[in-house]
Amino acid sequence: MTESTTVQILLWAVLPYVTIAVFAVGMIWRYRYDKFGWTTRSSQLYERNLIRIASPLFHIGILAVVIGHVIGLVIPEQWTGWAPEAAYHAMAVVLGVIAGVCTLTGIVLLIYRRRTVGPVFSATTKNDKFMYVFLVAAICLGLVTTFYGSGIFGPAYNYRDTVAVWFRSIFYLNPQIQDMAESPASYQVHAIAGMLLFIIWPFTRLVHAFSAPLGYVFRPYVVYRDRGPHDPGSRPERRGWERVGR
Amino acid sequence: MRVMAQMGMVMNLDKCIGCHTCSVTCKQAWTNRAGVEYVWFNNVETRPGQGYPRTYQDQEKWKGGWVRTKRGRLKLRAGGRWQRLTQIFSNPKLPELDEYYEPWTYEYDNLISAPLGEDTPVARPKSLITGRPMKIEWSANWDDDLAGGPELAPQDPVLKKIKDEVGDRVKLEFEQAFMFYLPRICEHCLNPACVASCPSGAMYKRSEDGIVLVDQDSCRGWRMCVTGCPYKKVYFNHRTGKAEKCTLCYPRIEVGMPTVCSETCVGRLRYLGLFLYDADRVTEAAAVENEQDLYEAQLDLILDPHDPEVQAAALRDGIAPDWLEAAKNSPVYRLAKEYRVALPLHPEYRTMPMVWYIPPLSPIVDALRDTGNDAEDADNMFGAIQSLRIPVEYLAELFTAGDPGPVLQSLHTLAAMRSFMRDENLGGQPDESIPAAVGMTADEMFALYRLLAIAKYEDRYVIPEAHAEVGRQLEELGCSLDFEGGPGQYSSGTFGEASGRPTPVAVETFHALKQRQTTEGIVDVADADAKVNLLNWDGLGVPLGVPTVPPRSPESS
Ligand code: HEM
Ligand code: SF4
Ligand code: SF4
């Protein structure tokens, strides 16, 4: 086993944990401090024709990409051993490329719309622009790895032997630095871009993705809330103002 | 039976002069902020007319409210839950800003800063959305008083509907200029489609008083409620990315004060009071098969607070004795259920709206007077009401899903009251047969007259205070100034204008007022906190785009 250099340790053992820490603490902090700012900040009121195509295209694409990542990174290769390797690879590449291209087209349209539609442009904050840089970078680099590993432009690369092993090892608290260090540069850069995206995530509008309202399907249509005596309300009791009786 | 209380409103359309005072005072109180420039929680629209937002009543187009499925269940017109979730990335039925209007200000600065020249400088309109010069082509009440009538009014969805039924006669009678004003706020429905549309469960109906509110901390900006509400009374704040709506001025209602729109109404035509209703039967009532039965079904939900059985059930279900007392004296209960003169707006949307309207008799009286007849005579009026079929059908389309019966009944009662009281005022013998013709006694007629014509403040507003023992949980009661940051510390959070804790309304208003009262000269426009617009401008703060005149130095004056 080769010795890891400092840079390798920083990138593949320190950065992942920094990412997890910043993401987790950031999300909790944002939720507690800034519930009011936790929103999609929809811009559909300003413009609805472009967004009708762009937003679903992007979102469905990115959700497929997320599922792809889960399958590729989280599920060990042995578990899918029953599927012929070539078939699995072909499937992954085809679906991955479709999802990636949808996402990219979607986001290009979204950015085009942000830039060219007057009201949408004036409603774009610095934070949005900053976020878009990281998001686009991660998506583009991701597509590059897909093409690189696909075998279309040279030998295929099976990241599930290396990158995926490293990814899971982080969560076993035993990061396999060498697995990642030996993988092709495109994978390394994409992984770094991905981690940076998660680091900024809690501080951008992307938080909306974590409030996907699945509970809607299960709750009764009409919601009642009361201020009954047993409902403590959102504000904690203050010293000297505790209630008497009851 | 599960008894719940609902704060309801009745508006007597006969008295509305279309002055928009209610809209303006409401705007000053609630929507004078960035992001809601285009929003009017209270708006007054001329009927016939397109309304605000344009043609909102056309549910084929906007898909608001509920529909009854073949199996007799209720479903949101915009689609079932799964369908709505798949449409979350882009809501296909969201009105665009243009459907409301693009808010603007004027470049006043140009009036004094333009260089000396041949031409008089002008203040060009400038969009409050893009900041660029714009052409004003529409606003919240562009077709006020039938402005642009021949062109715009025919687009009125209600008119279109009756036109299908009676053909060209609409045009004919329309030219006799039948017109009235319809002030609208949120209906605080018993079966609110907005609440049902909200994927995050951020919208709710308060179980104490039925006020429908948006929890600003839970709203995630999915903007489904805007589509859900058939009255288009939920608005999207495009700066904060959150939904906002009429709050029925809950901070005032909680302390027994009428809403701002009611308090400032020039015609003194608004009534506020409690309804008691049977919450268990709401869904069933909203799902009756025939649309024209919805009015009766809705009335049927409303319980008689004088009935001992209802009283016992109310006390059992936690309604306080003073609230029960208020329900007994409720003007809205009397107008809607006892006298049946007040009717719900568009019951066919199946949301069980709780703002009721007394249909206007005056257009009919006016028409009658124009023919040279005695317009205060009961028989003449009954005859006129019968013969003015189009106005009656129009009103029926608004208030009873097209069934002229209840509208006629209400108009007849009003006509009877008018002529009965004329006889009385002229010192004649009150003619008992007039109230009898509409199924009332002379005493009831006097009572109705007191309520509608004398309309004393304490008769119009019977608002029980919220209970102190639950007061701590009320949204705004208590010392609203003691929250993080404290008074004066309020600016925006780390993530820009819309982030951080929202400033409670009372605090925001307090600071805005203080700033305006204490400012010496003119506020710095570059100051991000200067939330002043033309509507609350009193010459001290600066509306956007207004010149910043430096205070004169002593020497120059
Ligand atoms: C999982 C469920 C998700 C839901 C329900 C959702 C929903 C939405 C909605 C409703 C909007 C507002 C669109 C409008 O302007 O009207 C939006 C915007 C946006 N979402 Fe999502 N989203 C989800 C996940 C994600 C993910 C995973 C990402 C990226 C990694 C993402 C990135 C964005 C971006 C960048 C925008 C802004 C688009 C613009 O330029 O206007 N979303 N999302
Ligand atoms: S009128 Fe008010 S309560 Fe009724 S659906 Fe619309 S917003 Fe909701
Ligand atoms: S203030 Fe009263 S009279 Fe004036 S428009 Fe409003 S409801 Fe009508």
C-alpha cells in the first residue's frame, strides 16, 4: 500500500468530513435561524412560458441523476453481480447520458431565462449567481465523467471499483484514500466540485430540495391549527413570564 | 355535530360607492411592502367587468376551487394530490403578473433634475419590477365604472355565461348601463381550497375563529395555493418567495376591533360577527350534487345559536360563553340566515365562502325611476325586479350558481323594506301586508331596517375578544417588540432581503410610522430599509424614484 501525500489526505479524507459537517450544521442552523428564507423563491410569476419547459426538464433530470448516484455509489458492485456487466454498464451509460443532457439543457435554459427575462434578472441575487457557478460546474464535470467512463471515447472506466468504494468508506469512518487518488482526474475534479456544492448548499436556495412535500399525499385536505392551552406555541416561555395555574 | 365558530362578514352592496377607501387602507396596513406591490388583499371591482386578476372567475381557465367527482367526492379542480405534485416544478395554472398588473411608479426626479429646455419635463412611468420605463396598460381596476365598457366588459366571465343562455338581449340591457361594485377580500372559506392545495401544510384554518392564514415560516414557495383559490385571493410575494393573503386583520379581530376595510368603509356597509357551524358536515355539504343546492347546503351548516341543543353542543365543544353570546347577537347570522338577504359569492366553487353579499337593489330602483314610475312603491318594485331579467340573472350567477330564486327573495325583501319604511317615515299607517308579502312581520322589518339603514357601529360589529387564557398563543398578542434583535434592530438577514425572521406586522408598522413621523428631510433612497411607496407617502418618506431634495441650508432660505 502506497503512502498518501498530504494533499491526498486533505482532499479525500479531510474534505469529505468537512463537507458533511458544514452541510449538517449548516442545514440545522439555516432551519433554525432562517425558516422564513427557506423557499424555492419561485420566479414563475414573472415568466411562465420558458419555465414550463426548463424547470421540469432540469428537475426531472437532476432527480434522475441523484438516483443514479445512489445506485452507482451506494450499492456495492457485488450486489448487482447477477446482472451481466456489459448490460449494466450500457444501461447506466444510456440513462446517465439522457438524465445528464436533460439536466444540462434544463439548466442552460434556466440560466438563459434568468439572464434575458428582465424581471427574472432583477430578482436574481448574488447568492443565486454564486450557487449557479457551483451547480453548473458539478453538472458539467459529472457529464464529462460519464462520457469518459462510458467507453465511447476510449477505454471504459469502472468507477464502481474505486470511487464508489471510497465514497462508502467515508461513512464507515475509514476513508480509502488510495482508491480515490488512483482514479482518473475527471472523477477527482467532479468529486471535489460535488463536495463544494454540498458545502455551499445550506446557504443557498438549494435548501428547497430538502423540503420536497411528500407528506401532502397523506395528510387531510384541510388543516386546522388552534391555539389551545396545551399548544406551547413556537415561542419558548420567558423567565418571569411563566404561566400560572394549569 | 361538532360546533365551530367562524368570523364572517356581510357586505351590503347597495351602499358601495366604489370609492376604494377600503382597498387603500388595507394596502397601507398590509401590502405596502416590496414584493407585494401588485397585491390588493381587498379590491373593489366594477361588475360587469373582468375583475382582478383578469377573468379570475373563469375556472375552466384557472382551475380554482373544487369539483365533485362522479363518485360524489370532492377533488381540487386543478387535479388530485399526485397530479399536483408532478406539476410542482412549474405550475401550469399560475396567473402571470400581467394578469394582475405590472406595478409602477413615476420618475418624479426628472421633474426637477431635467436640464433647462424647450419641453416641460415629464415624470415617466417606471416599472417597480424591472425599474425600467414602461407603458401602463392595465391595473387592478382598469375597467372601473365600466371604463372601456364595450371592449372590456364583454370579457366578463359571468356575463359570458349568461350570454350563452339568453343571447343578445344581454347587449341590449347592458346598454341601459346596469352596474355595481363588488368589494372582495378572502372569503375565509369553511372548505378552503387554498389550504387543501398547499403541499407543505403551511396554510391553515384557525379552529377558534376560522380565519385562514399562511404560516410564513413553513411556506416553501410551491405556489399551489394561488391556483387553488378560485377567488384568487392568495398572492405570491415575489421578493420573499412566500404566499400571502388577507388575514381578516386578525390582530385587530383578536382584540375585538373590526378589520381595517370595515372600519374605514365610507358606506359603512360591512358587518362582522360570528357564525356557529357544524364542522362535521362541511365536506358533505360542499359535495351536494346540484350546484344550485349549494347555497341551501351552506345555510344549512350554519347553526342557530338560540337553539338550546346547539348551545349545549357549543359549550361542550369548547366555545366560550361570551362567544356564544356574541354568536346570538351576530349581525352576519341574522342577515344571512334569519332574513336571508345576504348571499355567498360563487357557492359553486364549493369552498363554502364566509363573506356574504346583500345584492344591490339600487340599479333596479334607478332603472324604475328612469321610466317615470314611483320607484319606492312596493308593487312597482316587485314588478321591476321581475322584468329586469338580465341583472337578476347576473346576480344569480354571482351568488347562487344561477338560481334566481334566492336573489329574487333577497331583492324583494329589500324592496319591501324600502317601501314599508317610506310609508312609516311619511307618517302613514304602516302597511302590514308589505312585510307579509315577503314572509316577515312588521317588527322584523324594523329590525332589518335598523341593521341595514341605521347601521350603528355596535350593531355592525359584534366581535368577541379572543380569550386571554389562550392569548399567549395568539400570533401577535403580547409584547411583539420583544423578539430577537429588539425594536429598531430590524433589517434583513444574511441571505438577502427576504431572509431571517420576518418582522411582525406590528413592529414593521411601528417603525415605518416612527420613521415617517421623525424624519427631518427626505429619506435616503439608497437606504435599503426605506420601505415607502406612493400609497403611504405623506411627503416625508420617499416613494421609490422620487427626488432627494437636500434640506435647505439656513443661508439660502
Ligand atoms: C426534490 C424535489 C425538488 C422540488 C419539489 C423542487 C422544486 C422547485 C421549484 C418549485 C422551483 C421554483 C421554480 C419556479 O421558479 O417557479 C425550483 C427551483 C429551482 N430548483 Fe428545485 N426542486 C427540487 C429539487 C432540486 C434539486 C435537487 C436541485 C439542484 C441540485 C434543484 C435546483 C433548483 C434550482 C437551481 C432552481 C432555480 C431555477 C431558476 O433559475 O429559477 N431543485 N425547484
Ligand atoms: S377565498 Fe380565502 S379561504 Fe377561500 S380558498 Fe381563497 S384564499 Fe382560501
Ligand atoms: S370603502 Fe366601502 S364604499 Fe368605499 S369601495 Fe370600499 S366597500 Fe365600497
